[in-house]
Amino acid sequence: MPARRLMASEEYADLLRLARQLATEELLPRAAEAEATGAFPRDVFRLLGRAGFLGLPYPEEFGGGGLPYEVYLQVLEEIGSVWSSVGVGVSVHALSCFGLATAGTDEQRKAWLPEMLGGDLLGAYCLSEAHAGSDPAAMRTRARLDGDAYVINGAKAWVTHGGKADFYKVMARTGDGRGDISCFLVRADTPGLSADAPEDKMGLMGSTTATVRFEDVRVPVEQRLGDEGQGLKIALAGLDAGRLGIAAVATGLAQGALDRAVAYAQQREAFGQRIIDHQGLAFVLADMEAAIQSARATVLHAARLKDLGLPFSREASIAKLVATDTAMKVTTDAVQVLGGAGYTKDFPVERYMREAKVMQIFEGTNQIQRMVIGRSLDREAGQGAIVTA
């Protein structure tokens, strides 16, 4: 696999080489079978935790790596290039830890984060509901204060790691207004918490997705993150970072598809020469490469803004939009490069194409990303930006 990313230092380059080695030697040999059987690779997350890859952007005092988000996303891309289900799982786990890391108390962080970042506790993120996907403020799940605990009732849909996670980051309504939402950490073994059978999905079969139900689930007050009513703010702040994670995985998926397409085009012959020597096909591969590099650039640009402490919400939406649309186009083109072989399960590119589709949907559909970007442009113009005809 060619070297294709710029790192800030030799130390970061060593980390990236380690991530590539782990992905190639430990993940790649298992991916095809796990995706075919739907086996959930819980041990892989423990392995990644022990290697330090689950906590790269989090503080060292809690077992994290204390590294820039730019570096974390490049590691995530390496994972996504060989096994998207695991890449998505790492991103979702990081999102599940985000609220605790940013809004939790010191006591909460000390109690939970080390095991989370070390891979002993796998997280899930409970925001969407069956009737409230793109509009989380319309959620119906409620948390009622009862003495020293909250009692949660409701259901969360499309939960990655649903039924497999050790803890759930749950957003629930604690008042009657649209913004009266609070955030809770709920252990998976809490009485009243259950998960439906996993969804029978189009792709990402190694990533379990299920509805999680809460029936009189009692959660101690000390497991609420932040104050009452701050839950939606915590959730949306985490989504900006989560969108970058999915964008990085999508970029990795696209790169993996291109790598497979190039290898096939170098070996397959037609009309007396390798098909990569035919200009029509070489141009397809060139466009795939240009699109991937463009997507990668948008992801890293947003990450650098985040690392500098600058606003990056619009750039995160742009990165998610561009990278996931690119993954869908590139994986489709990879199938085309392989021709009839690409449509069979003898080659992984058909799986890559199925996996790319959902990336345009979760962490906010790409239509929602366009709304976010458009509204940001409107606000900027309203604050005095100069517009010329």
C-alpha cells in the first residue's frame, strides 16, 4: 500500500505505520468472514484499546493519547480502509466518550474514561428515535427524577453496538420544551434496559445495529453528564467530531476500493494489454484518486481547525458530505472497473459499495449536511460578510 499521508512529525509517522500494520495483519484477514457471517468482533476493540487507538485524541491523564484530532483521523482512515465496520465502531465509541470527556466532572471521568479508552468498556450512542432521526429535539424518551435517580422510559433506534455495548450515552427529555433534554451514562446491565434483534442491514454486517429499549431504567443522578437541559448541546457538539470520524472512515473505504481496483486493472488483460493501459479505464482510476485526495483534504482541514480551537462545525459537515459522497462514487466505480467480477462476492468491492451507502445517511444525512452548510452561509452573510455580484 503506497504512503499517501503527510504527518506532523516522525513520531506521528511511526504511529501511522503501526496502525497500518495492525490493520493489515490483524483486521484484514478477519474482515471478509465476519462481514459474511455478521459476527461482532468485540475482541478487536479490546485489541485496539490495548494498542492505544481508542483514546488517541483524549487526555493522557485518563489513559488517552493526547494527540491532535488530525492524527487520530488518519489512524481511523487506515482502519476504515480494511474493515469499515470496525472503523465505524471506533468512531461511534469515541462519540460515546465525547460527552464524558467534555462535560463530565473529574470524578466521572476518573471513574469511567480509563476503561472506556482502554477498550474494556465499549460504548454506544443513543440519540435517534424511529420518528425523530434528523430532528433529535422531537425525541420522546423521557427521564423523570425520582429521589436520587432518574427513571428512563422510551426507545432509541439505529444504535450502533446496540445489545453489544457495555455502556450507553443516552439523551432523554427531562422537561416539556424542545430543548429540555439531558444526557446520561447508562450501564448495559441496568435492569429494564434491553435491545431488539439486530437490524438486517444492506452492509456493515460486522457492526451490530439495534433498537435499545428503556423500561423504568433507574440511573443514579451522578451518571447525568452536565446540567439538566444541556443534553442536546452535548449531543450536537459531539456530532461535529463524530462527522469527522465517519468522513475519515469513508475516505479509508474509498481508498481501499481504489487499491483493489488498481491491483485488478494491473493484472487483467483485454485486447492484448493490461486494462489499466487503456486510457478510458485509466481515466476512471485517475478520477477516483483525485476525488479521494480531495475528500482527505477536506477532512484534514476541518481537523486542523478543531485542533486549533477554531469553529469547525461547517467544515465538519462539508467533510462528511464530500467524503461520503466520494466513497459512494468511488466504490461504484471500483465495481465497474472489475466488470462482472466486481458484481460477485468473489471480490470485496461489491461489499465496499454496499457499505458506502449508509455513510451518506448516519451522523446526519447528507441532505442535513447541506442544510447545516447553507444555514451557516446565511448566518455569516447576515453578520456583515461582503457579497459581490
